[in-house]
Amino acid sequence: MNEKKISQSRADTLVVIPTYCEAANIAPFITEVLGAINCDILVVDDDSPDGTGRVVLDHFENDPRVSLLSRRGKQRGLGPAYVDGFTRALEAGHPYVAQMDADFSHRPAELPRLREAASRADLVVGSRYVEDGRAAGLGKFRRLVSQGGSLYARAILGLPIRDVTGGFKCWRRETLEVIEFASVASTGFAFQIEMNYRVHKKGLSMVEVPITFDERRSGASKMSTGIFLEGLAAVWRVRLGRWR
């Protein structure tokens, strides 16, 4: 598959969107993001067998704001996808880097509030668990896993935020440059925990902006028992300093 390479920064914000089998969602999602904020977009696709990458090329081949990175081989997964996306964002010179899920669980219309807050904080977390935040798209089990995982990680790591596992964020490029994100080994929601911890250990500022977490529009959730257990183990690995 051919790829659209990310070019030098045009907008000040790059939105990194990792994908695996999101062919039904990705084109309308990108369209909504572009309509919500002045940005560039990098889709990081793990060679989705449903042709997600091809959908991006077919719909946005002539749009210079949209780029595609198609990853193959063994080094796939959510964490490595974000590492590759953030690396390319820094190379392209974007001052701000946002991250979102492609399934509409994160509302594009809320992205401008996160970007605005990033002008005052080193990391902005879209939070389901602060005042005015909602987790309407989580069923009872997934909500229990999410809230329980956040409480567990906060207790062990001393993190100053309530939504530790959330994946809707906006970063300053300077923050990414100092936390050595390329060495993060975690995947799944453990990646979010480890990245938050690195920001906290550097003494950088973290703020939460309330968001509404919706149910995905199409496709199946990527959450699994294995990802959940990996997250529990990763908290202790991070706490004991093995993340270095």
C-alpha cells in the first residue's frame, strides 16, 4: 500500500489517529475533525485487513492536511502506533499534538477545548471522570474496568488526574520532547498510564477537561482481558522504575 507522507507543519496542531479495522468510521471521522478545528491529521494504521488505510487514501489523497502511515510487521499495537505518530509529529514541527480514537467515542467537536487548554498546560487530558464529564458510551463492565483501573493506577503512582486511562489528549511538543516517549513499552491503556506518569515525574503540568465518551458508531471494541491484565501489571513495572 502506498502511503501519504506527513509534510512540514501547516496548522499548529497535528491530530494522531491510530486505527485497526476502522474502515466504516475513518472517513466521516476525519471529515468531522477537519470541520471542528484547523489541523493536520496523521492516521497510523496497523495494516488493517478491512482496508482502513485504503479508505484514507481513496477519500483524502488530494487533501494535504491528511497523511497516512501504514505499519506492518511485529511492532504493531496502540502504544507503538502512538510512538510512531508522535515521532513524525515532532519531525514535522507541530507545536501541539492531539490524540483521538477513530470510532467516534471521542467527539471531534470537543477537540478545540483541549487545544485551547494546551496553551496553558503541558498535557491536557480529556476526562470522563471530572465534573461535567460523562462516560455514556461505556457499558457497566467497561466502566468498572476503566474507573477501577484509574483508581488503581492513581493510588499506586500518585497521579494528580482522575481519568488515567483516557486516550483523548492534547500535548505540547516540548512535553513530548522531554519524557522520552520512544522508550515506552506498554500497549493498550497501559500506554496511557505510563505516558501520564512520565509527565508527572518530570514535574510538568497536567489538566483535565471534561468530555463525553460516546459509544462507538461501528465495529467492535479493542478492549480485551489480556489488555486489562497487561495494564495492571504495567502499573507496578512503572512504579518500580522499570519503565526506563
